[in-house]
Amino acid sequence: MTGTKPEGEGGKEEDGERGKGGKGGKGGRGGDGLRPWRKRALQIITTDIWRKDSVEEIIPLPQVAGHGSHDAKQAILTGKNGCILKPIQAPPRGVREKNFYEEVFSSQDPQKVEFQTFLPKYYGSCKKKNKDGDLAEFLMIENLTQGLTKPCIMDVKIGAKTYGPDANQEKIAKQDASYSGTKKPFGFSILGMSIYTGSTRDTFTILNKDYGKGLNESNIEDFMVNYLDSMSNETAAKTLGRILVEKLNPILDLFSKQTVYHMYGSSLLFVYDAHVLEKYTEGTVQLDKLSTAVRVTMIDFAHVWDGAGHLDENYLKGIQNLVQVFDKFST
């Protein structure tokens, strides 16, 4: 089987080579050890549901990107009651991410508070035992697909520079060489996407990191052709693209002025409900309803550093170019 269907969803599955762009990545576990989508569901867990010293059976979620795609101990986990936890990485990365969430959601600094609008809601952390009996700590964050019937998800890493100031030369060389077709010219990288496509949105497809590595200046719009499924309905795709630009612009405005953080290796998670999009094309829901089924959220904060009063030019360039690419496609 080349893909993994979300629970409760029917529909066909495909390998994932679509459109003109890079090579489509297969779902499932391939020779590279990748699993399907790592960000499919980050489910809300509140501290009254999870006791911090409780022991639950936890099962790794399928992933196509991120550390959990090649290290089971770092995989996003789901408990037997369906809740999902994001594992805290080894120091210093995990400490930085946890501290970032806690600082933003407890700070009185207006610049830091402003980030709350663009992050998953944060409910603290908890400790759970895995199947090996090891005690691990997890972040408890918002489910970014909650309430969506057919969530279409895309992970876009922002920045031409995706390593922090503490990176060694080996890390720098490795990071600079990856996604070079888009990272340097545009300042962003397409890590993967999972999409429902076709006239009835019943074909589920996963495109993993290999697809994103095949994108470059000559075929950059291909990721929008795929993610927005313009081959099935170009008008609907352009409408969706304009909504995404509206969701991106406030984040662009934030980075045009904020000087408290510099972010490396952080992503924007794009989510929309293909079911609602289908209803919109049928004329049974209005544009405002479609807009509420579209979400753009900042994620992954293992490499957040003090901005020291300076603009984050690296992140700013990436999101500027991303907005421009979406805007051009949608007009």
C-alpha cells in the first residue's frame, strides 16, 4: 500500500506523482524509513484529561518529515483515547521549544504576546511512559485539524538558513545542500503535503520530502497546483489561494516589525478542509464558511533565538516570497 488513509475516511489512494514538479514521494514505509504525514493531527489535550504522572499506552503516529520519521522515540504519539502528544526533543532543542511556548503564553511583553495568535494553543507538558517503559516528556498542543472532515495539510519550512547560530560546519553544509532548489532562491522549503483531490475530493495522496526537493525556480508553482488541486477546479484553487494569502499577511506583518525572536528551521503548517471546499464549489456554503476551514499556523520551535532588537531577515524574506508566489498564482 502506498499511502495511509486517515481514520474514518474512505477514498482512493495514490503514490503521489502529480503535476509538473518534483518526484512524488510514496506514503507508507519505504526504503528510506519514512512514514506518512507527521503533522496530520495535533489533538487538544488539557491538563484535566492527562495527569502528568499517569501511565498510558502510546502509539507512534505515521510521519513523512521531522525527527519522528526516522527515530521512533521522537515520533508524535497518540494515546489509547486518541489524544496526541508532541515529544520534547533532547536538549538543547527540546528545552528551547518548550521554553518558547511557555514564554509566549505567559509573557506580558506585547511583541511576544502577539505570537499567540499564530501558534497552536499550548496546554503545558506531561510525562508518559512508552512501550519500552521509558518515561518521556511531551508538549500538549492544539489539534490543528480538529473539526475538519478531509484535512489537506502542507508543511513549509521558512528561511534560507535553517540552522541556528550553534550549528557546526557539518550541520551547516548538510542544511545548505537540502532543498537547494527553493531554499536559496525563495527562502522556503516544501517538506511534504497530504491532500484530497479530484472532482469529489475522494483521492488521498501524500507527497513527501522527495517531492519538495525536486522543486526549483522553473517549477515552483507546481506545489500550489498540487496542494490546491487546481487541476480539478482552477477557480476554486485560486479562491483558496487568496484566502491563504489573507491568512499569511498578518504573519508577514508580524515579522516586518518583531525583533524579539529569530527563528531557524521553523515551519508554517497549512490546513484546509477539502470537504468544505467541495461544498463551496457546489454553492451550498458561503465564502466565510470556507475561510473558517482554512488555517495557517506557525510550528516547530527547536531553534528559536533572541532577536536582540533586530528583524529576523531570514524568516521575513521567506514569508515575503511565499506570499508573492501564492499571490501570483491566485490572480
